[in-house]
Amino acid sequence: MPLRLTPLHPLFAAEVGGLDLRRTPGPEVCAEIDRAMDRYAVLVFRGQELDDDQQMAFGEALGPLETTRGTVDAHKHRLKHGAMNDISNLDVDGKLLAADDRRRMFNLGNQLWHSDSSFKATPAKYSMLHARVVPPDGGDTEFADMRAAWDALPEKTKAKVRDLVTEHSLIFSRGQLGFADYTEEEKKAFAPVPQRLVRWHPGSQRHSLYLSSHIGRIQGWQVPEAMALIRWLVEFATQRQFVYAHTWRQWDLVMWDNRATMHRARPYEDATYPRDLRRVTLADVAPTLEQRMAA
Ligand SMILES: O=C(O)CCC(=O)C(=O)O
Ligand SMILES: [Fe+2]
């Protein structure tokens, strides 16, 4: 049975109808979802009244999670030794953290355009956010299609950036927010990781720009030149025609492919309203430099 897909944007993003995710989909439906992710990169499932277990079960049906219940003990240990050292979807009891709690911990970083976990050697594949409580207005999440952005680049620029290797770290993204003080342990934990600037997406057979606020260097380049280029690319790639803005309703589940998109949280007026969005993240298969490029 093919999924019922309704496009939400001329380039990417679609709504998926006819699925009740309280019952974890089997392998055939998951394969359909993967195919739809390859095509659309962002999928919106409305009206899904899930709890943490059901959301995690859906994630696990699609592939290995970045943080699983099996790693909760290790995770508790890391939290005890400084929550700032860790970034995770889980709290100390293994419950999913609300995005706002993660945001408080990670200093508004979600409001910068980014790709999840690009600061990890093996970054994230899919992320899914589930809306438990939403404020009356504001607080959208915006997504930008990094395949369409790549396609639209001038050929000269493509040739210039095609083989570049960037370095990503939480220290770089937090630096943009004014954070500068780190312990030696934190510096070690957040050591920059190399990533390709241009990726090959096997599912869609398309290239994508792998951009993120976590980028702070391009290997072999002086920092000012590197960051001027990265800023230009981010501006280019997040022009209005490449962006889908999701306005949340309670019980929306939105899943995106971090290999093919960037996203950012938008602020909302009255921060006294709760905004409880919970995330489950799937791990990619390998560091980007170890992944195959197009033949
Ligand atoms: O809160 C949001 O709108 C987005 C948060 C985010 O970037 C994430 O959960 O990965
Ligand atoms: Fe994010």
C-alpha cells in the first residue's frame, strides 16, 4: 500500500496521511517511508498522539538511534559529570527531553541554521520532533533543502567547493552566541570533527551542501576566508525558495533527513508559554569522509 503523500512545498516536504504511528509500522511501510524521505527529505505526520515509548519505537523501526535506552546508564554518567558535556535527547531517567529544555541547555543554538549532530564524527541521519505542547503562535521550525541549494549554485562555485573538508564543533556554534569559556575536558569532548562540505545522498542520487552552524573551519584555508565562504553559502542555501516553514499543531510529528536539509527553530513572542517538542534521532552509517561519492 503506497503512502498518501501531499506535497507542502514546490521542492521538498510532504504530509503523510493514513498512518497511525501508535502502532509501530512494519518493514514494508518503513521502506515506503524511506523512499518518501529520499524524495521529500521532510515528512509531516499530523495527529499522532504518541508517548515517548511509541516515538522511540517508531525511530527504532527505521534504524539505529543515536541514543537508546541501552545507553542510558552511560548517559547518566555523562550528565552527572557536567550536562554541558553532553548533548542528547534523553534526561537522567531515560525520558525524552523537551526541545526547549535542550535549548536552554544548549544556549539557543537551535535558532541557528544547522544539521543535527554534525559535530559528531558519525552525524545524524533522520531526526523526528513530536509536538506534545505548542505555544499559541510563533515557534515555527524552518527547513532548507540542501540538494536544491547545491543544484542552484553557479558551476564555478560548485567546482571551488566540491572537494572541501570542513571542521565542525559545538564550540564553533556556541561561539556565535558569545560562549567562550571551556574546561580542558570540554575542549576535548568538543574537539572539531572533519566533514565533507558536499555530500552524495545515496537514496535520492543527488548531491547536497552539508552546512551547519557547527562549522568553524575549512581545512587548508585561513579562518576569515573560510567563514566568509561558509556565511555566503548559508545565505545562498537558505533563500526563501529553498525553505519550508512548519507551523506546529499539537501531535504533529515532523521527520527530516539531516543529510539533505538544514533547519532552525524560530523564536516566539511569549516565552512563558510551554513548547514541548521531543526529539528522536537516528545515527548515520559512517563519518561523511568515509561515505561514497557519486561515481
Ligand atoms: O525547536 C525547534 O524548532 C527545532 C529544534 C532542533 O533544532 C532540534 O530538535 O534538532
Ligand atoms: Fe536541530
